[in-house]
Amino acid sequence: MNVLMTGVGGQGTILASDVLSEIMMRYGYDVKKSEIHGMAQRGGSVMSHVRFAEHVASPLIPYGACDILLSFEELEAARYMPYVSGNTRIIINRFRLSPPTVIAGKEPYPDIIPILKERTSHIHMVDGSALAAELGNPRGVNIVLLGMLSTFLEPPESLWIETISDMLPAKIREANIKGFKRGAQLKLQ
Amino acid sequence: MKKILSGNEAMARGAYEAGVSFASAYPGTPSTEILETIAKEYKEIHSEWTPNEKVALEVAVGASYAGARAMAIMKHVGVNVAADPLLTLPYTLVRGGIVLISADDPELFSSQNEQDNRHYARFAKIALLEPSSSQEAKDFLKDAFRISEEYGTPVMVRTTTRISHSMGIVELGDVEAKKEPSLERHPAEWVMLPANARRRHPVIEDRLADLKKLAETTPMNRMEMADAGLGIISSGVAYQYAREAFPNASFLKLGMPYPFPDEMVREFASRVKELWVVEELDPFMEEMVKALGIPCRGKDRIPVCGELNPDIIKAAITGQAAVKPVQPTLPGRPPSMCPGCPHRSMLYALRRNKCFIAGDIGCYTLGFLPPLDAIDSCLCMGAGINHAHGLSKVFGPGNEKLAAVIGDSTFYHSGITGLLNLAYNKGAAVLVILDNRTTAMTGAQNHPGTGVTIEGDRTTNIDLEGLVRSLGIQWVRTINPYQVKDARAVVKEALETQGPAVIISKAPCVLLRTGFLSGKPLVVDQEKCTGCKVCIGLGCPALEFRDEKAHISAVCAGCNVCAELCPAQAIGGAV
């Protein structure tokens, strides 16, 4: 199983992929995960490959082999099309962060849906950011989206909640577990 | 016990299990988290950030003189800085194990080049270990120390970004006791003057022969025989990619690729029909295979440039064209300086003075990007000031406006000697030290100017202005870069001195959240905004231009630079 998580530096993409990896290890799979650090905090694109199976060799997902693409930002969903095939499920958080050329008024924020539709028909928008804000924890959008992702994966809810509890600081634990549970009920559109 | 660890975390764990006493490093992507993990998780090990990689290696060597296990950690280009001690170190006697970790960056995710540091192992004539997973990253660290002491050699462990920053499951091991230090004298083996070094050179050559025998038998090098039609020699993360691409092929997996296990390679080659060498960057192993007179394929099809992946390897070996599915053209999202970054206004002030701006390595290198377009060179750590000096000597004073920028951490790393040269040889250039009180690009590490060590102890805090003056610079100003009009005037004055001048641009990195800035977003009075785009020229991610007007988003840190520049005085604090 190959999950590609994408977003923009500062959205908590890497923490979300850390949590997913830990859960899959506890569930009994071999897990590998790869991402690029360093410049992530500077507002650049972030992607994290998470792979789990009986045995995983490459930490990178081969092209066209992504099972689920979970994007924390709309435009970032369209940036990794080489990994997407007709079987890929794309889940997009309804949230836009303008890149520099859009900020400077040089080009519009692109319409990504047609780009995605060329590859796959399994495209879902979810209101993760809105839900996180509604819950009073906008920074917890990553865990909200994990909640939604959990509905497509094998491990039971109890394992997710136990793992999140172990990995997050006590201060933000309750708020995030609430976010996770609500995320699992998010409607796919 | 099992844990998911990144390659860097695993190497830190490996050092701990190996009973290491001392670890030193200068931060550099992708190596930084190794020492950070040691300082955080394994406090039994003394850890320290050193001003540069040469110091890191030399202090580690000093620690190993006591019989303690010691290691130095750096990114690939850092080894260039440490190359002087590295190439004589093998001549000397090893007491405590001494290991150098080199973290290479194929694809240049965060580097100025993609040099292949495996060449350093051959250059220095030392053992080279190359892990392919987090598990091996941990285990090989222990092997490295064992080999170092058993064979009396420094050992280089070479990782790459995809090993250092990938995570995998690691079975933790037992922890060896640290060695008791004792002071001994070995002048014949530690004083490398010609008479001693001449005697020690044959020791290196004999040792290499012994290490070659080890490479033939170590479990780090192994044949994994399957389908004999295709045999692949590989190492590092490339091994994992090749395994993914060709699960049924036979493999010669080399965890210790130098010295090269000639006999094992000969045997493997004789047992497979078609032989390929799959490695990232240079044909390091391939050339050694060919030197044995064994025909093989490799870099005639596999790219030298950039990182590999399973698809590239599959296409190369099957003879297909490398298929990279078409990626739609989308607005890029390159990294940029943060909202409220103190570098932005200083670079703006420099650019408005129309001078040549020699750059250096750090966040400010991002000032190269439009709209700031304020960096004219970037070669390596500490080079900028020297570029400006060289230019000034060719043009002579007063003919061209020449400036250089360097961060505080980079200045302590290798800028001091350049500034000393500027003063000594009376160059006509302005050095701007962007003193943001941290090593920002690699994630905010302490350095000799911050007054705190990696272990959290208070320590001496350099008086930067005093240091600059002591090097012989008479014209020095310390300024607040957020007062952008003043900054521009000071740059103008400095350029007019026609001699060595230094501006210390002092304001903390916004990521440190010191409270230096209000953190309260400003607002644009839409009535007053004329749409002149002066503020947009700062390239701040908080400023957006739409509907012919400027807008400020919630990511604004309240630095007020755009407000000071706005000709219509349309920007102010929230009402």
C-alpha cells in the first residue's frame, strides 16, 4: 500500500506521515517513509511517501503506484501526477495557499480538478481545514485528515487513537483525538 | 524492541549502542538530525556544534586520542572543509575508534553541488561503509567503530538524503560500555612531520590490504542469488530501488564498497549472465569492476546526475526510454524567506544601492529569487566576502560598488579569515553580516554567537562587533534591518568609504519567536492603496496582489517594512 501525502511547509504533513507510519508498524507491517526536510519550513512544497506491506524495499513510491494521494492543499494535489494512475484515490483538503507567482498577481490560482480528472475518477474534496477551525484547533488539520484517511485503511480506530495519544504532547492530545474522530466522519464530495 | 527511525536517528542510536563518548558536527542538510538526536536522546554522549567541519573532525580526533570512541558528522561539502585533517589522519595511530559520517545529497535538495564522497574514502585510503536502510544505518555505526579499532583506521560511513531522511523499522540492540579515557603519548605516531609520516605511509598500504580481506568476508557484503539471468551490484539506497525494480534478480549487495571485494565480485560475475552496477552519482564501483577486466553495464544507461528511483533503474536495464509521465505545468512553490524575515529588508536595501552582492550559504541565498533578485554569487561557505575582495582589487577603489552578505553562523564557519584578508589587503568592499542569532537554514541550531551550546549550557557569547574591529576593520555599524530606509542610507555610506567596511544587520530569525516583532498582521487600507506594487517588490509571502490592490494575509509577522516603504502610507496596524 502506497500513500502519498502532500502539502505546504508548516501544515503538519510530516507529523501526519510519522503517525501513519507508526500505526502501520504497530499493526504489523513493514513500513518505509521518505520525504525531504530542510527547506520545508520556508513555505515550499512538501511530500511524504509512506509505504507499508509484508516487506518494503524502496522508500520511494514507483510512478503510477500511489494507492491514496492525500493532499493538505489543493494545488499540491496536482503536483505529483506521475505517481497517480486510474486506480489512485485522491483526497484533497479544501484549502488554498497561493504560491509566489499568484501572490504577485502574475497568474491565477489554477483549476486543478481537470488535471486530476485526466488521471483518475476517484477524486474527493473534504472540508478538513474548515472542520479543524470549527473545532477551534486550526493547526490540527493534519490529524483531522488522518481521521478521514483512516476510513480507507485496515487498522481499527482504537489503534489510531492509542498511537496518536502516544505521539502527541499531552497539551494538544484531547483536541486532536476529537479532531481525528470528527475527521473520520467527514463527508467525501 | 522495534522502533521506526530515520536513517539519521538510527545512526545516533548506533553511536549510542557503540558506546561513543564524543560527537561533533556542523549543521548541514541532510546530516543535521544525527547530532540533534544524540543531544536530545543520548545525553551520555558529549555532543557539540563546532564552528566548522574541520574543527568537528579535529576535536573528535582529540577525543579518540584518549581511547574514547568519537565521531564527526557533516554533509558532503563539509568534508571538503575537513579534508585537510582527513587525509593525514590515516597516517596516525588510532586509539579510540574514530568515525566520520558524510551525508551526501544526490539531486541537490539542499546543497550547492552533488559531489560523490565515496571518492574521499579511496582518496584517504580508509574503509567505507554504506547503509541501505535505517536498520543498517544503526548496525553499520557499530561495525564502523569495531573496524576502526581492530584495523587502526578511521572509517567513513556514507549516507545520502534518502537514507538519512527516510524512516524504517529498526530492531534496537545492546548498548556497549563507554571506554575509560587515559592519557598516553605516541609521538612517533601522532606527530606527523616528514620522518614519522614517511614511516607511517606503508602502514596505510598494509592496512588497506587487510581491509580488502575483510571486505571479502564481512556479512555487510553479501550475494543474494536468485535468477542468474540478471546480476546487479549495488549499494546504499540504490540497492533498494533496484530490488524494487527487479525483485527476482541476483544481487551483490555491498555495505562495505571500499576497499573493493575483488574476489567476491569475480565470483558473482561468473555466476550471472548479464552484469549491471547500479549506483547513484559517479561510477565508483563500476570503474573498480571494469578495472578487474570484468565487462558490465552501468553508467552508459544509468544517469550520473541526480538521484535514482526504481523507475529510472527499470528503464535503464530493460532498455526502455526513461518514462516520466507528463507533469502538468503548475505555478511553482519554491522555498522563500519567511514573512518577517530580517534578511529581506537588508537585501532590499542592498539591491536599491545597485551594488554587486556576493552571496553565501544560508537562507539569504533565497534572495536570489525574484522579485528581490539580490544575490549575484554563491559558491561555498565563506566565499562571498572573498569574491567581493577579488573584484575590488581588479577594479580598484571607487569604480564599482561591491558588497557581500554572510550569515552569522556562516561567518563563524569560514567568514572570519576572509574578512581578515579584506582588512589586511585593504579591499574596497562592504560586508554585511546578517546576524539573525542562529543557524537558520538547517532549523535553528546554536553557534558561538548565541551563548548557548547544543546541550543547553550557557556559554561565552561572541562580541561580533568587537571581533570585526579586532580583525582590522575600522568602519563598522550595527543596525536594525527592519528600519529599511536607514539601512539603505547606511549601505550607501559604507559603499562610499572605498575601503573595507562592515555592517552588522542584527535582528533575530522569526522562527526563534523571540518577540522582537509584534507578530500582529498589518492591514492595507484599500482606499489609500494606489496599486503601485512597491510593497510587492519585497517578495514577502504575506503580501498578495489582487484586484489591482495589495492585501496582507494572516501569515504577516508585523515587521512593518512594507509600511515604511509604502509611498501612499496605506499600510498600518490592525484597527
